[in-house]
Amino acid sequence: MRAPVLALATLVAALAGCDADASADEDDDSSDGGKADDLDPTTFGCKQVTGIALADLAAIDDPIATFLIKRAPRCASDYGELVAQLAQVDADGCAGKPQLTTRLVSDDARVDPKPDNYRTVTTRACGSRPPHALLWTLLGVNDREDMAKRSFVEMQALDRNSGLYDYWVFQGGAFEFVGNSLQARDQAIRCGACHRDGGVLMKELDDPWLHWEAAARPLPGADAIFARHGALMGNRGDGKELETLVRAGNDAIIASRIAADRRPEARAVRKLLRPLFCSEQVNLDAGGTQVDAPLSGLDADALVDPSLGVTQVLTLDPAAYTAALATVGQRLDGVPDRVDTEFAFAFPERSGFEHAYLAALQREGLVDEDLLLDVLTIDFTRPLFSDARCGLLQFVPESLPQIDAASIRAGLDAALAASAPATGSAAASLREHLADTADAPAHRERVRSFLAACNARDDQPFLEDLLRYTSLTRDLVRSTTSLIEHAEQLPRASVQVASAAHLDPATCTLAQ
């Protein structure tokens, strides 16, 4: 078994549901499980389950527990039988719909003449489930194998009882329950190595979807794989439709995660606000938008957190980017003579999950715009991996008698004051921010001034500094997460960069 389990390069949860209005069927257990007569463990078709007692499966109401364990005719012996059992047992609501949709992702197929790391993400569209309720993935797929005989499948499913995702592994005719979203978020289970926020993960969540198929950009080698295994893969999806489903899945678990942590008895205010202070999850994006085209501009999200609400485009000389690549000695390991990914300037960024989470905190009245920007503008030129900003989480009270924006602000300010922070420290800066409850426009203006300073610099020295800083964030993703599994995913640079490196917020020059 690969460790950590579910360490997908792009694990996602998605399902193109059969019913446009799932709420109309939310009390109908005929296809989704939960009937009392299904909860007697002696009646389960598959009893080869580890990680959870069979009796405790009564509390689990996800499609894997329901259809492949409780209602299964027997334990599936391999992938082919698993798919066949779902077709038999999970048949309601399937008529006239594509039961399976599969997307292929490969970290090297677009840049290596001999690609070898294809993976699949398959979803099943039946029942009254929402369109993000069930997925599974196969690793190391090729067009020469007998896919039906595979005996290892990584799976993820939405639990109707908890509103969270459950992580499962099918291996050798048995199922292992690994844990749920909160356990992954807390790093209490091995799935947390990749599912760092407890959500669903599609690393390349934005156009141009670096390593995914796109409608106008078939993935090299994909035709042969679908031709060989079409019956077990179903419809052919792509990165664009998958992004929509991933975002819907994340929204679903964000609501449940917030609800669990905001209960006063949970004493989990710090967990509730962690994504505001610390980057839990990472996405990959790219500055280029055309295959192997020169880089002529960058959006602001290559430099600052989109949750700051500042958008701007920096125009660049493509020749300056080419020269800067040579200066920093950038290369793409594993692919000789290549210095960049298919789309120029691949960079790590704060995840779409976190941006959606922060928006949800605002909708729920747990933070307001001013508090959001008070925190995010601390060390804002390091939107990822900011030790200064993340270190401020310690000042958030573990518990509060009332959990709302005003109470959180007051509790945070009191803890900061009690610490007597040193002048110029991140803690002192945050106290200054909190003292003005109407400084959101000033925060945004500071960010705009930074971007203007970047745009005013000569292109080549600016890009050299940016590439050095980005090299640091790429290396941190490699060293602190389990998300980068192949050398071809992100470029490397030959330059050495200090761990505290950042772009100066006033001058946009590299500070080390």
C-alpha cells in the first residue's frame, strides 16, 4: 500500500448527480442507505472491514458504506467487481444517465515524450446524491493492463449524517475506513498528509489546469487508455467540469466543518479561525495561459492573496522572463532540456478551499471584512507559508462564551495586549490593525501600492526576484506537504534563497 494512503496528486470528490433537485429526495432512503433493516451487521454483504467496527457503521451513511459494504451481495474481489456491484446495487436514478465519468491527470504527459504517471478520478452519477458525493481513483494507469483485476482503490464519499467526507481504501477484497474530514484536518489520520483541510483536493483548481485534460487540449496518451478501459471508465471528463464539482464539494464540507467548530462546547475557536491565519492547503496555478507561449503578464494572485480583494494585471516583456529563467537556473527535473511546465510560471498559492472558507466565515458573521484584512495584511507578500501570520493564531482564544466577529476581535486584542508585543513585531502590527475598525480601504490601498511598485520595476530584475521567491515556495511545498509526487509537477531553480525571503511590501524587491 502506498503511504500515505489517499496521497493523490489531485484527489477530488465529484459526482454528476442524476436529480436536479436532490432536496426533494433527501428523506428517501431507497437508494442512499440508512434503513433500520440495513444496520444489523449480520446482514451486511461485506464484512471484511477494518478501521471501524461493523456495529459502528450504523452511524456512517455514505455511498461506500451503503452500497459496497451494507448492501453488497459480497465483498468485491477486484475493481471490475466493485464497479459491477455498484451497477447492481446502486441502480436507482441511473436511467438515461452516464453512470461513470472519469478524468485523467498526468504530471508528465504534456512535457515528457515517455509519460508514465497517469491517474484517474472517477465519479458515479446515480441516486439522489448531490453532484460531489462519491469518487475513487486509480494510480499508475496504462493502456496495457487489465484494469478490472486491480485490487487497490482509493475512495472518498460524503456522509449524509455528518456532512463530512469519509476516506476509504479498498484493497485485496477488503475495505478500510481511514477517517473523516475533521480527523484529516487535525492531522489525526494519514489522509491529512494530502487532505490538509479535510476537504476535497484538486491541486490545479484554476484554468489552465496544469496537468489535466481540457476540452480543446486532449491529454497525450489518454485516447489509448480510454480505448483500452472504456467500460470501466465511462464518460470522459476534463479539468473544467471537475473544478466545478470540486468547489461544490468543498462548499458542502466547509459548512459542516464550521458548524462543528463553532459550538461553544467544542472549545475550538482556534481551529475555526486557523485558515485565516495559516495556510492549510495549497493549489498550483500558472501565469501562462497558452501552451508553451511566452509569459507576457501576471495576475495579482501570483503575488498576493485573492481574499484581499485586489485585482490587477502586471504586464511583462516575454524576453525578460526568458532571461530571468536563465539567470536563476530554472529547470524541469525529469525532462531534459526543458525549463518550464507547459504553461509558464507555475506557482503554489493558497487553496480555493481556503478562499471559500474565509468567505463562509464572513457569511456566518464570524469575521467581518475589517478583521479579515487586519489579519491577511500581516506579511501579505508571503500569502503562503507565513510564519509571522500563522504564529498569531496562538492569540486566538480557545473558547469564548459567544462566538461572533465582535467577540473574536475582543478576545484576540486582549490576548495580544497581555503579551506586551515588541514594537515592529507581527503581534504589535496586528494590535494596531485591530484598533481601527474601518481600515479595510487602507489595507487594500497598501496592497495596490505594492503591486504598482512591482509593475514599475524593470521587468528582468523583478522577474528574477519573483522567481527566487517562487523557488522558495515551491521547495516548501515539496518539503512540508505530500502533494508533489513527481519532479515534472514543478520547476526547480539553482539559486539559494533564505527561508525568510519575501518581496518587500514597499519596493517589491527581494528581501532576505
